[in-house]
Amino acid sequence: MERHGENHKVFGYKPKIDDKGNFGPFKHFTYKEFQKRFRDFGSGLLLNGVHSGDFIGIFSKNCIEWIVTEYAGLNYDLISVPLYDTLGEEAMVHIINESDVKTVVCPGDKVPALVKIYEQVKHMLHTIVVIGELEQDLKEKAEQAGLKVLIFSEVEEQGAKNPNDYQTKATMDSIVTICYTSGTTGMPKGVVLTQKNFLCQIEGLSFIIEKKVVCNIGPEDSYLSVLPLAHVLERFIIHMLAYRGALICFSRGDITKMVDDIRELKPTIFVGVPRIFTRIRGRVISEIKKKGTIVSKMFEMGYNAKKENLRAGSQNHWLWDRLVFNKIREQLGGRIKLIVSGSAPISTEVLEFMKICFNCQVVEGYGLTETTGVTCLSFASDNDSGTVGGPFPTALVKLADVPDMNYLTTDKPYPRGEILLGGNPIASGYYKQPERTAEAFTSDGWFRTGDIGMIDDKGRVRIIDRKKNLFKLSQGEYVAPDKIENTYSDNPIVTASFVYGDSLKSYLVAVIVPEPPNLKKFLKERSISFDEDASVEQLCTESKIRKAVVAELNAFGRARGLKGFECIKNVHLEPKQFEVGEILTPAMKLKRHEAKVVYENVINELYAEIGDV
């Protein structure tokens, strides 16, 4: 507020205007108005029995109340604990009990889930604060179960009438949040993040901006919050943007209306995960092809011309931007100047596509919950693909030998090994889990990422392999399934994949979710006959189609550097998308153990069909 003035607009949201699910235009809050909201809410919480130092659960999709609760916590020394039901009931119970959550802020549609698990958490949880309206029967059920039910707006009103002038006692080591990682195995781990962790990240990125590694971010910018606030990357981004004066808005929460919200807000900054950008690429290409041969040819010519310019250090083209790419830019509102990809590696093809089609800076970040989000960031001016750049000014990177995988810091021409991250962004450990803390963190504060990296002659980090999620085939070859799945994700016929290797076998099998239109197009191009009227389920069971997909993916993979033992020998085509909460984490990462359990019979059948090789 001191940097940009109390009347500068900082947050916005889409208010619901009727009972039919219609929303009005974005409503904005100035720094002064937003400060009043979070102080009123914080004062109201204290009036209702919450004390400084308490843990507050936030169980909601992205909304203005989420961030009001977050800032109330910062102002009144409350510790936020994000919750999300896609983790499952058992994990929810674990988080509430382990992190001492006594109060949960949530919308009405989450109340049944809390009532359902209440018997397992009643010694800890006693109050829920409901965002929006709550049906009377739900309120009665919650109260009958033993929960105290408050309404968010009423708590704000109480606080407005009885303001609490509490002065924060926070230090750099004070806990801001316990952010649970969804993990791919076992119960979630609560990462302890402090004031120091967040503040040094904000200062680190601000330094990078001032040094023009990426474009300036300031009061003229706007941002639509898309990634879940339960993830530390999105919270870091929002805190940083608020610090620099950008307008941060929350959509209506309906993914089908996201494009409309983007077109209305016209954001200048877009942060997403590779899966989002892969889908954007697929949809753009699909729309281009629908417009016929002439438009497709123009796109191809323009793309190739801009690709040459990109290699020469320029993203612009005086002709093709006007004829083709400015229209594509409009899909993200037409004002985008910076795209950031994080959470998982993004392929070279997708990264290049975003730079060419949206004519803006595109950078890739690298980091984890344990490192407060982004710890490394590629240079916007760097058109070499495959790097995540260097570390933030506040972070440290080093490599450690992994002799079992033949990755050594003495390797030539560049050192290779497991990436360890250090410095002020690194969490102190996992809440109440000393053994898991000792496994992941060194005694002197470095975090073991499990990623295998290489540091090139320009000081850039390249992720080349994965120490975790490795399995060894019967012939002794180590396989990193993530690498293979990331390669397959670039093939247009693949929507999602799960690669598996039995240690008693010498080859791999896979479960592939195909993209139906692209699968049919592929079959036609290969002159493979099929019933045009057949359902996706029927196509997925045809032996000749499965064999064709195996051949296609192996050729595709070999052309992109996969070794022979990294190729699959058999495939199951899955007509249904992988689901969050079943075999995907909320961050859309594959839960390998769960996937193996779900597809155990399928895997056995795939191996039985091939036999010994």
C-alpha cells in the first residue's frame, strides 16, 4: 500500500448476481478496501474464539475469501493450512489432526465432507466458517454433529463493529503456512514455510525483474488466478504481484467460462502448468486445421518463418504476426506479455509454440513446495530449450554424485548429479515428521530434490533424469518413466500416459489415454481401416489399432532420443481420462502406486500377451 497508494486496485473477483448462477463484471478492491476486509475478518475470528498462533484450514477453490483469510492470518499471526478433498478422506483426516486445525474456512458445498469425517477429527476441529450461503438442513447437520457454524460475511461484520488492533509479533522465522504436498506415495507431508521463505522469494524475483531477466511487472499489469491457491507456487505469485501493484483477479471458478473471464480481464501475465499449455497448443492446432488447407498452409509458413526469427533472437515478424498470430493472441485476451510454466517439465515443442503463437516472453520455472515455489527461472531472452535457467539470487544450487546411475559431478563436458537446493527459500522441514525431514533435508539445510540435473557452461540448470520413480528392468537397465511419459505427451494422439516396468521383465508396457479426433486422423494417415461410427471404447480394444499406436510411439520416442529399452512393447488404450483423486494428484501428477493398483490386471494381461522377450 505504501508503494502504490491506498486507492490503487489490487484484487478483483466475479460476484454472483442471481440464484441462476449468473455473474456480474469484475469487482475490484483497492489496497485500503482489501485491508479493511482482512482486518475485519481477522477481528471477527478472534471474537469467535480463534487465538493468535492457531492453525486455520482453508478448504475452497480460488476465491477472494481465500486470500482475505490468508492476509487475515498474516495480520493476526494465524497459520494457514490449505485443504483439498481430491487427496481423499484419509489424507484430509491426517492433515487436520497432524496440523492441529481447529477452524476451517470453506464454501457450503464442502460442509458435507467435513461432517462426514468429523468423528475422526472431533478432538481437534470444532468450528467451520462458511463462505456464502448455507442451506438450513446442512447447517443443522453440522451442528448436530458437534461443529460450530459461522458465516464468513457475518464474521466480517462482527469484526467491523469490534475491530482488534492486534499488532503482529511475526519474525522472519514465524510460520506462515503448513503446505501439504500431495505426494505420489503415502500420506501428504506438511511443508513448514516461514516469513523468511516467502519474503526472500519476493525480493529475489523483484531483483530478477529489475535486472530485466524478465519483463517489468507493475501497477499496469493484471493477472487471472488459475492454479490452485492450495499450491505454494500460486500463493507466491499472488504475494509477489500484490507487492508490485498488479491487479489480481479470481474467476467465477467454472472452467468452461475461463475463456470468457480471460477475454474480459485481458491479463498481461499467465502462469500455468505444462498440461494447460499442451492443451492450448492442441486446441489452436485443431482450430487451424478446421479452417481448411489455405489457413493451415498460412499457419505453417508463418510458424516456420517465426521459428527462424526465434533462432536469430527475435520473436516478432512484421507480416505473420498481423496475418496469423495476433488473432491467436486474442485467445488469451490480446495483452499477454509474460507466460510462466511451472510444476513440471515443459516440452521443447510446447515452449516454442507458446513463444511463436503468443508473441510474448515465455519462461520456465523450477522449484518445489519445499523450496517455496520457483527457485530457478530461465531467461526470457534465452531461446535455447531444455533449461530452467539459473537460481534466484536468494537460492543456491549444487549437484551430488549418484554413482548407481553413473551421474557424477566430475562428468565431462558438464557436471551431472542430483540437484540439491539451498538458501533462504528452503523450508525447515516437514511438520511433526522428523524421519521424513531427515530423508529429504541434509543436516546443513539443503533439500534433496530427487531430480538429476546438469549445469552447463552458462550456469544454467538442465533437468535430465529423475532419481525417484526409477525402476530397474531384468537386464539391469534403469528406467525413468517420467522421461518417457513426457516424451509421449508431445505426440498428438496422446492425452495422458502411464509407463510401467516389471523388474522381472526386460521391457515396458503402457496405459495410454488417446485423443479421439487425433487417433482417428492418425489411423487414416496410416491407412488403417476402422469403423467411423465406432465409439472410442470400441476403437481402444482393437488389436490392430493398439499395435499401430505402439509402433507410432516407439518411432516417435526413438526420434526424440529414447533408447531401445525405453520403448514399450505393448499398450492398453484407456478411453477414460485419468482422474484427480484416483491416480492423479491435485497438481495433475501421476500417482504411480495408485495407477499400478488400478491397472494391475491390465498390466498382467499386457505382459501375458507378449510373453518372454
